[in-house]
Amino acid sequence: MAGRWWYLAVVMDPYSRRVLSWSLTPRRDATVTRTVLKAAARSRGVRGVIFHSDRGSEYMAAPFHACVTTLGLVQSASTRGPEDNAHMESFFHSLKAELTRGLQFSDARVLRGELRRYMRYYNRVRMHSALEYCSPIAFEARAA
């Protein structure tokens, strides 16, 4: 945006494909990823589950690992290559194809608004073949 990189940090439940939390920021660091992970953990209230990510420096940093441990989670990181975090790769592909490809956003406020709308759509409406053509929220309701 305006010649500057912006970063979207997302935490997704791989079972239901539900986006649990996200943040759009002009920086990519462990502070941002810790904040997003904490929000996701609050939304689920779970301990002992696995948090899987790629090997980005923000996920491999000691402060992030300490946060994972404090939340009672187990950290897992993919090996090198784009296919090792398939759920997130698929999510970002869909986001680009359905929302951002070919568009320019005037400022972060506009993009955040569009992302907020897309996350609601993705969680509540968008059907997933891997979820028996249910949205993530509908799939969770059926599984409960």
C-alpha cells in the first residue's frame, strides 16, 4: 500500500478452517504474532493443542515460543516449502483470488474494513469442500 509492505497475521483452526484472529500491521515481528495468537487462544480457551506455522523469523523467535508455552500450546513448524502449511496456503490463495487480486487500497483503514468483511464471509458463508460444503462456523456447529 502506497509503496510500503503490510503484513497480515492470521491464526486458523485447521480442523474447521475457521479464522480465529488476525491483524494487519506495517511490521512483521513476534510482537504482532504473539498478539494474534493470544486473541485466538482467548477465543477458544484451549490448552495442549498444537500451533503450526511456517519457519518465519516471527514464529521462531524466543519471545513467540515463550508465549506459545505460556498459553499451554505445543509449537510445530513446517519444513521448507510452500506445501507444508497447506491450510494457510489455501486460505491466502482464496483471500488473494476473492478479495485483493488486481485491487489497490487507498489506506490501511479501507483494507482493514475489507478484510473484516472477508473474514466474516470466510467464517460464516464461504463453503469448503473439505468441510462437506459447509462454512467453518456451520461445520463446527454440526460437529458439536
